[in-house]
Amino acid sequence: MDLYGSKERFDIFPEEPSGRGDRSLGDTRRESALSSEKVQCPQEVGYDLEKEVAELAKMYGLDEDREKELELLGGHLEKVESRWSPAHTEKAGSQDSIYNISKSSSSVRDSSQSTKQQGLPDEASQGENQSKARADDEAESSIWSRGGLSSGGVSDEWNSQAVSEEEEEEEEEEAEAADVFCSTCKIPIRAFDKLFGDHKDHEVAQLPSAVESEKEEIHKNMCKLEEQIAQMENVASHLEEIFITVEENFGRQEQNFEVHYNDAVQVLAQKYEEQLEALGEEKRQKLEALYEQLVSCGKHLDTCKELTDETQELFLENDKAEFMKVKSFNCPKFLKQEVDLELSTLPDFEERVIDVSEVEQLMNSINAIPAPCAPVINPQAPNAATGTSLRVCWGLFSDDTVECYQLCYQPVSNERHSDGQAEHTLKVKETYCTITDLLPNTQYEFWVSALNASGISPPSERAVYVTAPSPPTIKNKKIRSCENAALVCWESRDINPVDSYTVELSKLTDEENDDFITESIVGIPNCEVLIHLQPTQKYHICVRAQNLGGSSERSEPVLIHTTGTCFYLNEDTAHPLLAILDDGFTISCDELENPECDLPVYDNSFTRCIAILGSLIPFPGKHYWEVEVTEDTEYRIGVAFENTPRHGHLGANNSSWCMRHIITPSRHKYEFLHSGMTPDIRITVPPRRIGILLDYENCRLSFFNADIAQHLHTFNSHFQHYVHPCFALETPGILRIHTGITTPPWTALP
């Protein structure tokens, strides 16, 4: 569609001055019409348009701009044309046309001005100049049109590539525009699609949260895969062990079968040789007997022949007298002899049967294997035990075939006769076993035997294993702490001693609720440890017990704040009339009629002064605590050494320093006692909350009225040992102790 002569041209630009001098919209329309006529009739011009256009372009610097534009359009024209829709292309064509019209109008105006300057005011010359300007604009438009056509030809060659690039860019723009995640479709979408698109009724989530959720799910799946991999690796390892065992058993069975087969063949060959030899001996005896009988028979025949010849000669004798005289004729005597005509032996041999019972026994014993040898039990491995279980391992250093193992164990008794100890037996297939339901920190004796079809092996040597200890119990009322250290005490729950203890510290912050181990102190031989901490922090402290079997579970954690000095009251030092309330930091006394009463008294208790000591403060530096008092209560508060006399009063000796309040008929009297002496100090405002500052480094013990930040008195004394806070009541009343307080800045003394 041609926009030069249509109404739509005016919809592109608003009806306002175009910025080129004082030209009106009507002039622009007329110039547009003139330009259109020039495009339709370019051949009416009778002079060299190209030369004129070149001169004008050089005059106004358009040739350089044109070269740059062509250079830019030459590299990017394909992408531009592929991105633009037909409407955009049409709009761009309109703008180019208007640009040409504007140039034409500018040329006309410049020509007009040039004519006026040359003194040619007549209308004919002005019309000629306008005609010339129109011809120049027409040529220039023709050049721009030719450039556009050539560029369009290039873009047609790459049309398919441009379309694919456009689709890729559109996909990238859509992906970049996605800012929410559709939980139903499992794809990222734009927020607009949730409000007005196909995902209107779907559940959506923020894209970052969806990404985090997906990462967590992937992490969980990876953990599950790792667990499955570990399980499959264990199964594969077990299968490899079974495979090796099958191969070993097959080799042993094959060797056993070969041995039994050789034995059976050897026995059969021996039986054959024996029977063959016996048969030959029988043959020889038969032949010898027959030969002797044959020889005897031959001799008998010879005798018969001789007698026959003699008889025949005698029978042929003619002389009868001589015939009758013969007396030596032995024929009757010979005939009287019995002749043995029976065979001395029979030609048949007796049937000989080979005794194969021994061979049968050997053949039957082919499947029978010998009983295995005794296994060897391994010593306990480190960390192979918990508080209630043990892992026992052993080995078989022979080629015997084993079907299973019999594991026996019993607790080790310190007594000589342990017949009452129960013996437990387990049958297992592997060369290891985990025994559960055992007692913590207890020694057990183990031995193992191997079994197969032929019987059971002798038991192995006995090995002693020990279970891990029970978790220790931290003594909360024995814990003392300050701004940079803490003394933690605990006790073991096991009867048997342990090797050492490990203390684990977990530093807590406001941002993190979970504990994480920040430090571990190992190899602690005793049931207490001094730990250096950071000020104004919170710590969870746990303790583990260690022995040869391994580590116990963590004890119940205790919370320690390093905001100030914390201590507890030592009940063992309390006077019998002194009571400690449930909070553990309030002491009271209801009666004083008989201070030296008959109530039970401990060895470390005060007997005369109704007093109590706090925990020892074993940390160098400054320590601050406060005591809340009432005006009608007489008391003594301060510090004392561990060996301060229990039968005396606080402040009356050189091992205690205290502030004393007594009520006289005229006033409240305050004394600061050490070795029974006090300075003359008058306090006009009775304190209700007394601050006590203990400074080990500067050898000071100071008292303050905490309500008004007033310094009352300071003891300057060199403390040779660490001291205990001390508290005493001289009249019925109560004292409330406040610990864990940050040292106020007004306690600083010059």
C-alpha cells in the first residue's frame, strides 16, 4: 500500500510543526504530492540526475552517512527484516518515504532561498528551480529504493535462518520474562499468565522459592541415592564375600573328594592284589597235590607192570617142580595193598568275594568333612562400641568348612567365683556380630566356636570387650562463670572409671537456633574443666565420657551466659537456721532465739554466725554481683577465704571482708569489717541494692549503693587465694543475691 497519497500517512505523524523552519502541514502535503509525481514520472527530467544527486549529497554530507548506513544495514538487514512483521515493514517504509519527502522539501526550500539570493524573483525561474529540486529528490529516492531492493534480495536468501533466530530469541525472551513457577504444570510462567492466562486456577510460587524447594528435593533425592548406593555396595561386598566363600568351599570339597577317591582306589587295588595272590596260592597247592598223586599212580603202575611180567614168566615155566618151588612171588601181597583211586584235590576253586566294606566306608565318608579348627577372636577395635552395644569380630585361619559360628559372652566379674554370671549364646553366619542390650561402661568376655556337619570346633581364646560409658551428668549448681571463662563440673553415672572426658561448646547466635560445635576440649582426666570464653555470648556446653570402647552420648546441655559473674550458694556451709529458697539465690532466717541450736550441723557449716558461702570465684579479673536488702534487716555481706573459721563472725578475722548493717536506736549504722576493725564512715542514704565489685588484679573489694551509683567503701588488700562470696543474717529477714550482671561503668575507681 502506498502511504504517500493516502490518509493513513497522516496517522503516523501528529498534526504539528515538523521542526523544519516555519513550514505548515499543507506545504508538507503538497511536497508529498510533488514527490509522488516525481516517482511516477522520473523520465521527464532532462538533465543528469546522478551528477546532481552526487553534488547535493557531497554538499550536505549525506554520502558519508549513506555509506555508514549501508554498512550497518548490510550486516544486520536480514535479522531486522526477519524480526519485523508486515505491519512493521509497512510502517518503516512509510517513515523512509516521509524521510525522502522531507529531504525533497528541504531541497526545494534551499533552492528557493538560493534563487532569492541570486536576485531572480520571477516566477518562471522559481518554477524552474522547483522542478530541478523535484528531479534531484526523485533521483535520490530512486537510489534509496534501489538500495532497499538490493538489501531485500539479500534478506530473502537468509529468510529461513532469520525465522529460526527469531523463534529462538522469542523463546529466550519468554524464559527471561518468567518470574513465577506453576506448581501444577511444573514450569516457570509469567505473572501475567497467572492472572489472565491458562494458569489462572493453578497453584503458583515465587521462582526463587521454587528453585530452593527444587534444590532441597534434589538434595534429598541425592541423599537417598547415596544411601541406596551405600546399601548396594554393602550387598555387593557381602555377595563378593559369599562368592569367595563358595569358591573356597568348592575347592576344599573337590580336594576332599579327590583324597577320598584315591583312598578308595588304593584300597580296591590292595584288595585285588590280596585276592589274586590267594588264588595263585590255592592253584599252586592244587597242582602240587595232583602232581604227587600222579607220581604215586605212576609208581603203582610200574609195580603192576613188573608183577605182570614176573607172573607171565612164571606162567610160561615148563618145569612144574620149579614152578611150585617159587616162594618169592609177591603178587598176592601186592594185591592186598589198597590203591587210592580218588583225586587228592578237586579242580574247582572256591568262590572268593572281595570285602568292599572298607571301600564302602571310604565312599560314604566322601561327603563327611572334618570338624573345623578353633577360630581366633580379634581384640576390640576403637570406637566399636556404644553404651549398650558391642561389635565383635573374629577370623578362621584354616581351610575348614564352616556352616555357622557360636558366639558366647558373659559380663566380667571382679569376684573370683563368677558362677552366678549368666552366659549368653548366639549363632551367626558371618565372622562378626553386634550384641545389643548391654550395660554401659561394663566389661564382657567373649569366645567363639565354629560349627559344621561333622561337629563343633574348640572354643577360641577369650577376649574382653568394654561398652562405651553413660553420658555424664553436669552439676548445674557447681557451675561458675564470668565474662571470659567458666568452670564446669560434672559426675560420672558409671560404677567403673572412664579414661577421659570431652567437653563440647556450641556458640549460640540470634540468627541461628541450631547448635553447632565451635570447640572441643579432649583428654580431660577429672570431672571439671576451666574454659575460656568470649564476653557477652551464650554457649551450650555438653560433656562426653571416653573409654576403650568409644565415646558416650552427649550429656544434657547447660546454657552459660558470659554477661557477668555467676555463682551458686554452697548448701554445705549454711547454718542450720538459714534456709535457701527455691530460686537458689534467696536466703532467709525466721528465728534467732537459739543460734547455737541442736539442729544437725555439717562439718563445713557455720555454727555461730548464721551465714553461708557462695561458690569459689576462681577467675582472675573483675567480678560484680548485687545483694537486695531491706532497711529493717541486719546483715553481713562480703567475701571470705575457704578456711575462714566457721565458729566465728564474718569480718572478725583476717580471712574475711564484709559490710555490716546494724540498727541502733538513733540511726542505721554501717561497718566495713576486716580483722574486727572498721573505718568511721557514715552513710546518709540507706542502700536497698548493694553492688559488690571484686577486683583480683588491683587487690580491691568495693561496695556501692547500686540504686544511686554511690561508692560506699573499698578494701585494699592482697588476696593470696581465691575467695568465696559470703552472706549472713543477724536478724530475721531475707537477702536476695543477683548474679550474671554486667559490671556497671560507674564502678570504675580512679
